[in-house]
Amino acid sequence: MTIDFPIVDAHQHFWDPRVNYHPWLCDEPLIPFRYGDYRAIRRPYLPVDYFAETAGHRVVKTVYVETGWDPRDPVAEMRYVERLRRETGFPTVAVAQAGLDRDDAAEVLERQAAFPFVRGIRHKPRANRSPNDGAPGGMTDARWRAGFALLKGNGLRFDLQTPWWHLAEAAQLARDFPDTPVILNHTGLPADRSGAGIAGWKRAIAQLAACPNAATKISGLGVPGEAWTVEANRAIVLTTIELFGVDRCMLASNFPVDGLCASFDRIFSGFREIVRGFGTAEQRKLFRDNAIRIYGME
């Protein structure tokens, strides 16, 4: 089922580990990963591959999100993206890497913000492995927060990837920096689909959704060993939209990573089925308009 209007994919990646160093894509052994064995994506994934994946869907703009590039030279990743844009016209905008707790954070943020297509930064804060560990996460670190405080002055948004049990900290961060947009990646990673897991996720994500400067990307919904289905993901998608509201949600592919779980067509056709009951204007917001507005693509 194709989408009968243009799509803006709010979260996707390109990479070529043959020529660029991404530790998680190049090194052995594999790192622990939420989808398990990810060898299938340790290969070049370029615009031509993405265009083949999305054939039949009118993807007109995309948001490239940093790819775990060599942290010793994060600016080089945006020079690579600059070349891709010049050669192919994609991606439209990008979320760059910067270590917010590093000594060179101020310099790197300034250099990343100088690229006219860079809209934000992603630096995954330190996180606990499970909700049973009550220790504070990286968003409470004074050094990390000092780097975060520099985003506003550089005109940068923040893409947040963290498991749901750290979303209370994310909500406090959003309240402390109300002028910095915080965009939650992958709906807080609700991988535990047990009753208790979903209840904990819902309580946590509701705290961040209460912050007016927070938005979210509905993506990354795969569960290891299980098929990506409408039935498995309907409640997650609809609950997220209910909590954040239609105007603060974006539908996204997370490709090629979510290619480990399903095809682009299966995921976006599934989204289309799940939101079928929404009006046309609301669907356009979810599939296109919100990403254009939130990431300043006009």
C-alpha cells in the first residue's frame, strides 16, 4: 500500500564503511545491539540504495541522522554529507554528531552549525541497561548539560536517543532548556512489549510529551525475532500520537537499520493503515508537514 501524497522521511542514514570509519560498522566484535546481529547492514548504504528501497513511495525530503562516525572527527561526517547532497540532492537536512561532554564541544558545535543544512545534534547520553537500575543517566551530568546549553546559541535542535526509563531526566532537561527543541528518537525504544513494559513506557513518555518544546519520531519499532506488523505496533503509534498530539509527531523509517526488521514498504504501509482513521490534513502532518516545520526545511 503506497502513500498517496509526498513523504518526508524524518530519520534515515547513509554510510560507506569501505571508505569511512564507523567503529560499530567496521570493528570486531559486534557491539550489543537492540536488533541483535546487524551484520546485514555492515555494508555501503547510499542514496541509490535508499531510492530502490523507497520505490513506489514519494519520498521528497529526508533528515539524515548521524551514523556513529569516528568520534575523533565528527565534522568529517558532515563534509561527507555535503558531498552526497551535491551529487544526489539527498539528504535534505542533517543531524550531526558532537560530544557534548568533550573539551572541544563548543568548537565542534560551532563548526557543525556552520553547514547550512545541519539542523541539530545527536549525542546519545549514557544510559542504564534496564529500568531496574535506578542510577542517574548521562543527562544529569553537569559536563554533558554544559554542552547541551550551547545548542541554543548555535541555533541547533537536539535529537535524543535514550531508552524510556530515562525519559523523566529528558523531561527535566526539556524544562530546564525550554528554548531548545528536543526531538525524541524512536518513541523512547519500547522494546519490552509485556504489559508492565508498555505501562512503564507510557508513564515515562507522557512526562516528556508534557513539555511543549519536545517532539518525537515514530520509528525504530522493531522487536528482535518478531515480524513488524500493524497489530504489533498499532498501540505504540496511537498512544504516542495521543500523548504528543498530531502536531509533534513524525513518521520515519530509520533505514537502513530498520531494514533488519522489515521493508520500507511494509513499515510505511503499516503506518498508513494505523493512521487511516485520521483526517487527510492530520495524516499529511504526520507523514510530511511536521518534519518540514520541526526541522526547518522551508
